[in-house]
Amino acid sequence: MVLFYSLVSSVMQRSSALLFNICVLTSDFYSMLAGIFLFGQEFYILYLIAFIIIIFGTILYNREETNYVNENEQL
């Protein structure tokens, strides 16, 4: 957890909070894989569907460059 919270600020500076939150959601899929291989848990197809949707959303979000407004410019 110390490593996680130490790297959060670096990730936020290089990308966005939205992308960070989307990527954190994928941890459930990796936890499920660990549960299957380490503890013999049952596989649920909804985890795979959710993982594919998250990956698709991440790709879709990163297709366009984010435009930032300069503080000196008027909206």
C-alpha cells in the first residue's frame, strides 16, 4: 500500500484521475485470476465481461488528446 500511494501522484501527473480510476478497476480481474489459480475459486464470466469493458473504455478514452485550458485564456 505504501508503494501504491507513493506512485499515485506520479501517475496523476502523467495521465488523468479518470484513467487512474479506470485502471484501478482492473485489479478485481487480477484478484479473480489469483483466486482461481491459488485457491481454486470458481470462474465467473461477469468478471471477464467487465474487464473487457474497462479495457475498451481505457482505449476509447486515450484515443483523443486532452486539451487543457491555460489560466490566462478566457473561456
